Amino acid sequence: MKAVVFDRPGDESVLRIGDVAPPELRAEDVRIRVAATSVNRADLLQRRGLYPPPPGASPVLGLECAGEVVEAGAGVTRWRAGARVMALLAGGGYAETVVVHAGSVLPVPDRLTLVEAAALPEVFLTAYLG
């Protein structure tokens, strides 16, 4: 699958489109076809090598996204293929698809586009919890 990748820390010039393996879907996960993602401070710091992804997280940048559910793990009952969703991620949002725990997925309200929704999970939850 295609993703925005980088081989060394640096400014935006280190970014390129490359191929990465699709993430594994576990029983409690949802696979989302990414329609839009965002760029936030953590992404910029990670690209510069100053904010490593948590252990086990995707090395692909992107802490939030919006798109459509394409597959749900065997233990997921809330989400079905075709649902418009947004998600808070540990990484991976700058790829064609992302896998995330179902508990980190939210429905996209009808009044929002997927582009608008992609900018909400990280920022909104940070503000709300703060």
C-alpha cells in the first residue's frame, strides 16, 4: 500500500511516497480506507526525529484520519463496512489504509465532510480532556 514515508529525520524535503505493508487486523480492530488526514505538531516533531512513535505503533506519520470502514475484526460489533468514521491513531494516518482499535473510532456527523472530520480527533480530544 502507498504511504508518506521518510528514511531519515529532517524537514518536509525528506518525505516521499513509498510502499509499506498493510497493517495487520486484530479481533478488536477496524481497517479504515483513509480519505483525509491532518498535519499536527506531533507529526512535525516525529518527522524531525523528536517524538518517536509508541512501541508497536506504525512508523508511518499521522495521528488522526477520516474515511470509510472497509473491514472490522471478529470482535467488533459497532462498526460495519461503509461507515463514515474518524479516528485517533498512534500512527499510520498518512497511508491508504490504517488499522486502529475500534474504541478509538468515532462516527463522522452527516454535516461534516471527511476532510473536515480528519482534523478533529487529536485536537478536539486534547482540548476536551484539557
